Amino acid sequence: DASWRPLWAVGLFQDEDGTAYDIDYVRYLEGDGRAFASTFGGHLAVVDPAAPHAPPLRYRYDKRTIHCAAHVAGSEYLLASDTRRVIRFDASGEREPVVGPTVVRDHLEQVVINPTSGRIFASSFDRTVVEIDPETLARRAVVLEVPFKLRWIHTFATAPDTLVVQCRNGALYKVDLAAQTVQLVGSKD
């Protein structure tokens, strides 16, 4: 079916002075039909599409963009924040968010969790991919450094030692974490 219809549209994020923010990231939460939305300015909300004007949960951290929410288990997610930190967030609102230490030198763009190994990786505008400790949310190691800013990264359940990274110079890098090698995708090297 090539048709579409709007489900809901609502201005979720506004400061007291009237400054409004566009949504930067949205995803459906695992298993309950609600959505997670975040924006510039550090705002985020858990939204029930049946009542989008009254989010059951709102949170704000440090007025900096929250780029993504990686599902851990149950209602727990890891958030990538431009404050250079990973935030452990409970979408049920039963537990307070846990803000990890600084893990990179520039904006944190994406957090991914490999479903097979459980290893957590984060990409940054500081040109690195770092491995994150799942308990402390601290940096374990730098696993890749490239010449330009990074945004998108992906791991594979069927190949947990493989990481694919998109670099702002247009390149895709394939990282073999076990062998500690990097290959430019499309290259014969």
C-alpha cells in the first residue's frame, strides 16, 4: 500500500519563553505502541498516540540535543546526548534517568547495542566510535578513529564483531572488532 495518513501532529516541545523546538528523533517504544520523541534543547517525551497532547512522561537534560534511543530491555533505553554522555532512561518513568560521564570530545550522535554480544557502541562528531560500559556508561575503549565526523553506526546480530560506520566524508567503514581491522567499503584494500 503506497498511501499514507497522518496519525498525529503536535508541538511537543516549548520553553517557558515561547521558544518552540522541532522534533529531532522519534521511534516507537518496544512492545507498547507509545512513541519516544526528542529534540534540540534537551527535551524528550514519551507520547501515547491516542493522546498526543498529554505525554505521560517528559524529561529534559542540559538543553542539548538527544539524538537517539537504543532499546536495552523492558522499558530501558540508552540515549545519545550532545552533552557527550550516554543517558540510561526508563520509558515507564519508574526509575530516574542515570547520566553517564563524558565519553567523547564532541557531540554524541548514536548509541547501538549488539543483540548477540550485548556490547554497546557510540559514534561521535569527534571522529571516533567508542565502546561503552553497560553498567557505568563510561567509555571502555576507542574502537575506531576516522578523518571526519561520524553519525550512523550499525552492528549485526549474526556477526557481532562487525560494525559498519558512516563517515561525513561519504565513506562507509567496515570494522572487524575481533581482528581490530578496518576496511573502506567498496575498496579493494
